[in-house]
Amino acid sequence: MTTNDQTASRGQPKSIQKRKLGSLEVSALGFGCMNMTWAYGPPTDRKQAVSVIRAAHDLGVTLFDTAEIYGPFVDEEIVGEALAPVRDQVVIATKFGFDIDPATGRVNGLDSRPEHIRKVAEASLKRLRTDRIDLLYQHRIDRTVPIEDVAGAVKDLIREGKVKHFGLSEAGPRTIRRAHAVQPVTAVQNEYSFWTRDPEPAVLPTCEELGIGFVPWSPLGMGFLTGRITPSTTFHASDLRARFPRFTREAIAANRPIVDLLAQVARQKSATPAQVALAWLLARRPWIVPIPGTTKLEHLKDHMGALDVALSPEEVKRMEAGFAELTVHGARAPDDIAHMSDAMT
């Protein structure tokens, strides 16, 4: 069966709102594939993971986000399998930047040397079953390698047709400007959500000035903003949230008013807290594209419903006024993870 035949047999995807990340057009909501294999507990059954990713495409999603470190490696393989039948209809984003032992999967720190970037890109292409990576991000800023060298390495890959667009993750304004001067940056992917506002003072204005799109990772606050996490929630040993300051029992209880605020708006809009949290991000800038992730079809459908929730400027203003009266308890990440972020410099 050819790719075209496979696509036809699966039906035409739903048409939804589009947005621009720089010059790259994508669906207004993307899909974060990370939690299929990594970070929030044991890996999902591969068949289920493929099914949910394909369902996202059927619902109109065209931007799919993964990384070599997710798994490691396995997440890219699943994304490649899921999207092979519709490869020409989607935008695949992946990331480099870590030193990962291919035999054991052990992460030995950061590595953004140009020769390593090329090696990772070639391996990602194979796992993703494709001849080009639509959007290649530096996952974390490697302070031992000048960002100009990183941008230059990706520029070479773009010149060769193996990569289409360049992105940065957890990058601050100075790094963004330096990279952009060598190779135009299409998108910046930093953590941003209703309870995590770090990009607002400097990163978002920089992106706006330079015409760079912004992709909020963890747009639902690692699940907290859905309202499904309570002080009695227990996290699997492989779940990163088990050691995050905002996910202690005390912090979860103390941060509940944030969810209550979203729930109040949700009731007024006949929506869910998750939909309101995503709609809030969509209302911030027309070049913001959140990438919520899930392993469950019902949650995917809930997320997509955010596109039908239109928040007026007055409603957003009231949400901001309500949030200003609240305090977010706990750092967004433990020190060993937070120190890898360049987002505030």
C-alpha cells in the first residue's frame, strides 16, 4: 500500500485553526509526544501510543513534538511509526543537546558540539522514518559551546535539506538574538502556562520583535491545571514530578486556588479547566502554539476543545486580576534541572 493509499484509507483529517511559527504554518494546537515514553511514569503501550498520535492527526493536529532523550530514542521511533502514513501532512519537531549513551540510554550531561549535532540529526532521521526534520531544536543551552557554532551547525543541515527550521528550547533573549543572527530561529520552546509566567518579561517580547514563534511546553502545568491532581495523588518512581517542588502534597494543596480560578471561568464558558488554560495561552499572542500531551484519547479530545473556547479581552483581564491575587507555591523545577535553563538570561 502506498503512502497516498494509506492516507486515503484513514480518511481526511479535520480542518482546524492554523497559526504561524515564523514562516512555518502549523495547527493552532500541537501535540507533545513526550509522555508516551518518558517523564510522567512508565512508558505507554506502543500500540496505544501510535493510536493516540494518529487520532491527534485525525482531529487536525499537524505539529508533533518529540526528542531523542524521550525514552531515550523510543519516542522518536513511535512518532515515526505513527506518522509515516501521513508524513507529508505533518510537521515533525525533535531536539538535540544531550550526551546519551546509545547502548544504555544513560544521559551524561549536555553536548551541542557541531559534530554531535550532525550525528544526532542523522540518527533522528532514521528513527523518525523521514528524509527531513521540519523543526530541529537545541533542547538545552550548552554553555561550553558558543550558540553561534550551534546555529551554524543547524544552518549546514538546513542547507543540505535534512532540516527545514531551527528552534531553541529554554533559551533566554540574549541567546535567541545571537543564534538568530547566524540562522533565523523559527520557534522558541520554553515552559509557559497560566501558573508559569517566566517568558513574559523578556522572551516573548524578543520573539515578537524578531518574528519568532513561541511553543509553550507543559501548557497544562504538568497536568496540575487540569484539576486532576490532588494532595492524595501519588507519583510513580519514574515520574519526574515526584521530586518537583510544586508537586509536594503541601504545594499541591496551596496551589489549588489557581485551579479554582480556571474552574470558575470554565463553568462560565461551559468548558473544562484544561480548555480554559489552553485558551488563555492562545489568547496571549497569535504566534503562540501550545503542545499539550496525553496518552489518553478522552484527554486529547478535551484539549482540542480549547479551540472552541474564545476568551474575550475582558475575560482575560479578569483572569489576570484574579491570578495577581494568588501566590504560586514551589519552584517550577528542582535545582539540577533548573540550572540547565537559559530562559532568564
